Amino acid sequence: MERGDFRGAKACGKGFWISLLLFLCLITTQVKGSIHEYRNEAFTTKSNAFFFHGGSEGLYASKASRHLDSSASSQSGKSFIRFEGVTFRRTKESASRQEDMQPSTGVVEAIILDVKDRERIGGEFLKTSAICCNHTLAETGSCKLGEVIFQKNLENPTWPRVIKTNFAGRYEEAKLEADEIEIDSNGMYYLYFMFCNPELKGTVINGRTVWKNPNGYLPGKMTPLMTFFGIMSLAYLVLGLAWFLRFVQFWKDIIHLHYHITAVIALGMCEMAVWYFEYANFNSTGLRPMGITLWAVTFTTVKKTLSRLLLLVVSMGFGVVRPTLGGITSKVLLLGLVYFIASEALELIEHLGNINDFSKKTKVFVVLPVVFLDSCFILWIFSSLSKTLEKLQMRRNMAKLELYRKFTNALAVSVLLSIAWIGFELYFNATDPLSELWQVAWVIPAFWTLLAYSLLVVICVLWAPSHNPTRYAYSEGEDLDEEGISLTTGDIASKLERNALVEDLEEDKRE
């Protein structure tokens, strides 16, 4: 084994225990979905206001038919944000400073707005940085003292929607009346709870809000993905059937590599089907089912790991140029294991938790190991491809050389597309920090699924089972025949070629 390969595998293995610890910690991450729960959440200070972000999701407008009752059947086609058991609890010190008979000793406002109306909240339209109304602004009649400044949308006077909850007398707790806000236009909606009275500092919020789209509880940003996973399930099924028929037809000429490809196809079918089922369940209940999500995440991680390992062993010429991986096997398996753990941790954070709840340092800590390991795979794959092409060219095996050139071209195109898409994704996220383009955001993850599927199809076509497996399968007599030819020519270049072949054989034996 070469020193570069050993150093790469050793460096990739250093993050094993760190990734394992992170993975175990994330198993207990709470599942979040369209039902946003608040458990003694504190308010944050901003400007002269105190606020708490209650959630944000892309919502489609309710369909034409509207119902006044709240029965289960009436919810079909209706889009809304519903408050359930939302209560505010202030500190005892704050409550004790109030008068018993006062009807209002503090107000908390729940504000729902479309992101395009964000400038209507606060005093920006009044040329001030204040969020809460002060004496100067109140005297001009622009706002009400002690409340959040907001400007009505002239095109839709009922928005932004503001719901006020008052503390009474010395009561420590105030309950927001159960309310349901129907959504009448497509948009990325934000919910904020705010108060302006400094005496309410230390107030916490409990309860939950339910966000629903016309066709279910699946957030608008994720809705197209359910259809996408359904289509990809059928795509993997078609590929699996075509491969299975070919596999059965030429089962006598099957090589080990074909079993690896079959495993990746089977995992892809399971992955897409489980994700579709997970999204369908999420859409009907409003909460991500932890069991199904764990299975979906694990299928994704296993398939990603095996796909990268498949690309690596194919690039090394396994079953084509060399019969075994030899001593490299343990290093390849170690890299695969470390990648599985790091990737599983990242997938769990993205699907069982909310990555926005983590600090930038935590995000980097979770994302960087996967990026580093992907880089290890890419470098090792192209390094191995270069050596395999060189060996095939020296042996003048034109059939296998042409096969690997096609594979190299396909892999190079996929890497270039990946780099371009990463650049686009960074640009997309940088120019859309508030998710205003939520209706097209689903194409970001969908691209990676399509790219992986396309590369798998290329491998299936290039290495399809056939009656003539010698065009890509390793043959023990292949090297001997070539050596015999080189000995009879008497050409110096042929002798050098023979020496290189002997060195390759000895290298395979050492490994």
C-alpha cells in the first residue's frame, strides 16, 4: 500500500471517536415538525423590545372551500396557524408590583406576518430603530404607547395579524385565547411573541402552535419532496427490475462487483420508499415519526457510504485489474465506517432537530467532518483511477481501458456538477436568508439524489452482466499472456512493460 493512501486513511480515522460521541448524543434529539412546542422558553432582548421566535414556515393559501367548524373533515383544503394552550408566566417579583384590581398589568403580543411584510413591524417605516412605541412616537399618533409598532398592509388590511394577551392584576399567568388564523395567500410566515414592558422581563412561554397547509401538515418547503421521493421510488424500482432481469439472465457470469452494485440499488429502493412513507406520515400527523425518520436517515447514510465505497473499489480496479484489494481492505473499511458515523450524525441533526437552533461553531463541527471525508474519497478515487488507467494502458487492454475512460469521464462530470451546485447552493442561501424562495428550495436536496441515481445508472450500464465478462472481469491468465507477448518482441519498451506488470503482481501479493 502506498504511503499517501496510508496517511489519508489514518487522517480520516482520527475523527472516529469524536464522531461516535456526537452520534450518541444526537440519538436523543427531539423531533420537530409543523407542531411547534414551547416549554418554558425565554424572551430575547432586541432594541427596546423583548421577543421570542415562535416558528416560521412556508404556507400555501387555503383552497376555495372554507368551513366555519373545526371538525376533522373541515380541515381539508384549509391552511392555518392555530394556537393551543399558549400561556405566559411572569416572575413573582413582576406580579407583586402590580395592583390587584387593574384589568391589564402587562401585554404580550403574538404577531404573524408574511416575510415580505417584515418592514411593517418596528419603526423602520417611521425612520426609527425602535420596535416598541415610545412617548415621542405616541404623541404623534403613529402608535400606541407600550405596544409594538406595526403598519397595516393597505392591500390586505387584516395583515400583519396581531393577537394581544393581557396579564390581569397580580396574576403570574396569562393565557392566549385559543385562536386559528387562516392563511389566504402563499408566503413564508413568521410568528413572533413580543412585549415592551421592561417589568415583564423574565417572562416565559408554554404551549404550542399548529401550522397546516391545505393538503396536510407538511411544511411548504418540503411538500414537493414527497412527490419527488415517490417518483424516485419508481425510478429505483425500474432500475432494480432491469438489473435483476440482467442479473438472472447471465447469473453464470456474475462477478463480485455485481453483488456490490445490487446492494446499492436495493438500498436506494428502500431509502426512497422509506422517505416517501416518512413524509406521508409527517403530512398526516404534523410530527416527524422518530422511528421511521431514524430508519430513513440510516438507509440514506448506509447507501451514501456504500456508494462511495463502490466508486472507490471500482476506481481501484477491483475485479478488473486486481482480484482483491489486499492490505488496503482494512483501510477502505475504516474510511467507510468513519464516514458512516459522521454522515449519520449530520443527517440526524438535519432531520430530527433544527440546525438553526445550533450555533455556527456547532454547525461547522458537524458539517466539516463530512466535507473532509468526502474530500478523502474524491482524492483517493481519482488517484486510484489514474493508476488503474495507467496499468491498463501499459497492458494494452483496450476494452477495459475504454470502459474506464468512460467511467472516468462520467465521474469527472459528476464532480464538476457537484462543485457548481455547491457554489449555487451557497449563493442561494446567502441571497435568501429569510427563505423567501421557499417554493423552489426543494430542488437543492433533490439535485443530490438525482446525481447519485444518474451515476449509479452509468455504473449499471458500464458493468452490466453479459455473456462476455472478460471485457471487464479480472483474468488470472491475462497478465501472463501479455508478458509472453512482450518477451517475444525483443523490444525494450515491451520489456519495461513486462517489468511493470511483474511489479504490479508483486504489489498485489504484498497487499
